[in-house]
Amino acid sequence: MASALLQKLVSYLAVQVTPARQQWPAGQHLPGPVGIRRKMKLTFLVLTGGKMRRRSNAKSRLSWQSVVAAMALIWLGTFPGVYAQSFFTLVPCRLEVICLLPSEITTSSSLEKEFCDQVAKRLTSEQGPAWRVSAAPPSSDDQAILCAALRRDLHFDPPESWRKLALRDKVAVVAVKRTGLGWHVMARDWDVRVERLGPLVKKTAPTWCGVTQAAVEAVQEALVPVARIRLVEQQAVRLDLQGSLLMEERPPWPRRQFLALARYEDRDGNARAVVPLPWTILQSPEGPPAEDGSVGCQIISGVKNPLSARRRGRVQLLAWAVTPQSHSVTISLKNRQDPQKPLVGYEVLAQPNGEGSPQFLGRTNFAGQVEIPAQDPPGWKLIWVKHGRRVLAKVPVVDGSAEFTELALPDDDPRLLAEGYLMSVQDQLVDLVTLRSVLIARLRARIAAGDWDPAIRLRDQLLQLKSREIFSSELTQQQQRLFCPDPVGQKQIDKMFEETRRLVNLYLNPREVEELVKEIAMKAPRRTGTP
């Protein structure tokens, strides 16, 4: 019986309380026990049949239903994260459709109202109980704002009401225009949580009878999925979609890429800022969602632990689906220490979908820029940035997405200079070790044969070769001249110099030459008659 009452409580919160959520300061997000206490009185009234009597002795006694309900609320308050997560998946998404119709239609208020009603009705029937759709014509003050929302070349500044999560979850703008070949329909989605515009969708209809269906299809295609991120592991997360448990059917989830964002809220639940996590995408596999309606994703990022970083205040981690486009993206490489200095001549490679061997795309130009072409079909790729032998970064890029166009990297020029110098030193060392080995072999042969004059000449040639001490002194002087502002780069410079010193000490050991010199001094006959 207690489980039935708990089920009644959850269904009540999901269905009955949702229309009146405007009174909640935090919108749909429940801050744990605070949000629960604000609804305790209303919940008790529903479960007890609308009556709460107080006896004359000033002691309030609740019925057994209220006691069980209170225990359920306390249990849910003990796990605020679980409660908020389940509540999010039980709340339908509130979609407001604003229809921009041509002047010949807006002159007839009944025809305009009929069009809006038909769009709302069809969207409601096709989207199911997970959506609550309303459609209406725009006000006279919103004409310019809605036209700006449908244009790609303008920075969209939405009205303040479009930022209120307590009023709606999404706004879909639909514009209908008449052309010579029929009717042209455009639709675009504005999500209140992430405060972003989705891609522009275009449809055509030959006659007015097909405009309503074209508008419905355009809105459905324009709606961008938004989910809450639930951190499972360091490199894996689960996405909780709004109203996923209210869906009658859960179709297989296509392979998608999501942009991870952090929404910072104030005490009233309004967004202070919505910041995308840099160079981070979430990759979802193709297949059906889990039983709880969530979707598993892999974290692909060029930043270490992008989701588990500590953030102050009220923060929600959200995922916004990114649609790959079939056009190229230009990325600029900047100096992390000096942003005004571009990084020139850095190699850029790409791994389509993060698989296979990296393919060379080119080098950065004088402005530190390189063009990343889109693949066919559009998807995402892992970009490698190399400078010499060092891989400076591996970052994901979605085709056609202009979310991240500047990549700040350390100035690696000093390390590259050190690498080039040490490569030349190692080449010299190889030639010297080869010549030294040949002279030692010839000297041993002359000593064994007793040819002392050629042996003495070979000995003198060995002693004139560059010694280990000279090599070490030159390495020390050059290392003192090179300084890299990047600590990682400086460590790599020191490591390369130490490795070169180890090779010099290993292959230029003077002990073998000293033994041969001593053997010649002991066995060779002494020359007489010298002045």
C-alpha cells in the first residue's frame, strides 16, 4: 500500500504540479529538500482529499496517508540528486511555437488562429505526452526579433522573457513565405536552458493545404535535443532527457555528438551564464536508450577531466546536440603566453571519427590559421597539432561547427630549436663513433702486425678527434642559451639534453683509446738520434 501511495505521489508531482511550476524559484530544477518543503502542504492536501483538520487541543494529527506521504518525502529528500534526476525525466518539455505568417493570411484572424491550432494539435499528437505544445502568432513588438532569429548572419539577442525557464523550455519560430513555386517554410529552435539557437530548417509546400504539415515537419527537425549530464565514470557519462519516461515509444537513438555546457544559475533559477566546456564533445552510440530513458556517451576532450572540475555556485551540466555541417572550419593557433603572437608552421593532422591513422591537413600560415575541411558524410574528427616530434594537442572538432575556433597552445619554438640542434649533434656523434671505430680497428691490426709507424699515425688521428669532454661542454653552453616559457616544454628540453649526454658518455668512452695508447708506448721501439 505504501508503494501505491508513493506511485500516486510521483505521478501527482509529474502531472499535476507541472503546470503551476511558475511559482518555483528554480524553474524545473529542484534544489533538494528546499523544493520538497515548498510543495509539502500542497502534496498533503492532495493525498488527504483536501482536508487537514486541527483538533481543539492544538495538536495537528494527520491521517495515515499523510504520514506515509511524509515518510516518502523525507526519503526522497535524503537523496536530492536522485529525486531531481527522476523528476526531470518525468516532466514534459514545454514548447511554444510562434508562427510568422504572410500578410494575406494575417489579415484574417480566424485563418491565422486555425493555422496555429492545427500546428499545435499535430505536434502534440506526434510528439506524445513528453511534450506540451502551444502555438500562437507573434506580437507586433516581436517581429524584428523573430526575423533576426531566422537569419544566420546576425548575432541573436533574445528578449528577456525567452530566458525565463519558469515560462517555457523551448521556443520554435516558424516563418511562412509565398514564392513563385508555392510556399516556403523556415523553422528554428531556441532552447531556454542552453540559450542557443539550433540550425535553420527549410521546407517547401506546393499549395496552402500542405503548409501545416510542412511547418510541423520543420519544427520537429529543428528541435535540438537537450539533456542533463550524469557523470558515471571519468570517461563516460549518461544523458537524462527531459520527459523520457513519459514517452510511449522509445525509438533507437541515432549516433550523435553533444556539446557539453555548464549553466550557472542564480537563486531564482535564472541563468547567469551558459559556458561551453572547451574542446569537449560527448559521443553517443547508435541504439535504443536504457530502461530509465538515459543515453550513454563517451567523453572526447582535449582537456583533462573537463566534467569533474570543481565549479562554484548552482551549476547544471547540460548536453546540447550538435548537427555536423558540410562546410569547412578555420582554426587559429595562438600563443598561450602572448595571445597576439600566432603560432606559424605547426603541423595539423586529422583522424576522421577518431579512428585510423592521422591524415596530414597542412601547416598553419603566417596568421596561425589552418582550414579543416568537412568529411563526407559530415561527422567529427580528432585534430592533432604537432611541432617537430612533439604532439601539442589532440582536440575534437565537429564538421561545420564554429563553437571553438581558437586554440591556445604554449610557444614551442625554443623546444624545436633544441630538437634541431640535438639532432645535428646526434648526427655528428654517429659520424664520430663510426670514424673512431674504424681507426681503432686499423690500429689494432697495425699493433698486431708490429707496424709501429702506421700505428703511431693512427694513434695521433684518434687523439685529434673531438673528445667526450668537448661534447659535454658544448651541450652545457647551448642548454644555457635555450629557455622555454612553457614548463612542459622546458622539461622536454632538459630531457633531450640529458639523453644526448648519455649517448655521448656511452659511445665516446676514452678507456679503449687510452689502453691502445699505453700498449703502443710499451711495445713500440724507442727512436734514437732525435735531437
